[in-house]
Amino acid sequence: MKKLSILFILLVSISINAQEINWMSLEDAVAAQKTNPKKIMMDAYTNWCGPCKMLDKNTFGNADVAAYVNENYYAVKFNAEGNKEITYEGNIYKNPGYDPAKANKRNSGHQLASYFGVRAYPTIIFLDTEAKLIAPIPGYQKPAQLEIYLKMFHTDAYKDIQSKEAYEKYMADFTYTFKE
């Protein structure tokens, strides 16, 4: 009985500390913005991409990242070489060159990935509260690296950064709070 109690306490403490990002589709995120305006953070990934898997595990699996994203953004997973039709701003985006035989290999790029300027995987795409593009951020991001963008875009600080000097000042003044 004592071992069961210890196991129960261990499992409860793990589940309290483990937090996951609440992912949704782009269409659902845009619809949610109408009643509760938040910006959108979209993970443009592919099935074959090693850094995409690292981003999922190391960064999106980080409790601080997950808590911040869930509180301040609608999070969208987007397979940038997938076959799903996506409606965005009244247009339907597809992947006409998709080859099912290459589902887990390099495939044709999705039209929506092209629209958002995705040129590398992973790319994290940020949209404002009206689902308009703020910026695509290419490459693997560690929690601290992503923290900068999450907070810069959430607070609209990016609107005041109009020069290299302003960016360098923002970076010098930035206080990191996410644990690795």
C-alpha cells in the first residue's frame, strides 16, 4: 500500500509539471480569434524533418514555453508538405503535387507554406489578432530563443523595432525567464 501511495504521488507531481501546448487547426484558431482575440503561433513542420522533431520535444515540450503559448497564443500545427486543404482568408490552399508514397519523405510544398514564405523547416509563423502575417521565423529554436519572439510579438514590441540599433537595445534589455 505504501508503494502505491508513493507511485500515486509521483504520477500526480509529474502530471502537474508536464504541460502540453493546445494545438488546433488554422481554421479553428482564426474562428477563436473572433470571440477571444489572441495572436497565432503556427509550427510549419514536415514528417521527415529532424530539427522539427527536436523543436517538438525540446522546445514545445518545455513547460515554460507551453504555459506561455497556451496563455497568449492560439497554437497551430501545419504540415508544410502535407495534403490537407486549408481555408485561409477566403482562399483554399492545397498541395497539388503531393505524393502519398512520399508521406514521410521529402514531398511537394503546400501552397499555404509558399504563401507564408516558408523556405526551411521548421519555421514558426506568427500571425496577429486578425490572422495577418507578422513574421516567419525559420529554423530550430531553443526555449530561450523562442521566448524572445513569443514575447516580442505578444507585447507588440516588434512594432517599435525599426532599426538594427533598436533590435540590439531590445535584446540587451530582454530578461529571459524560461528554463531550459
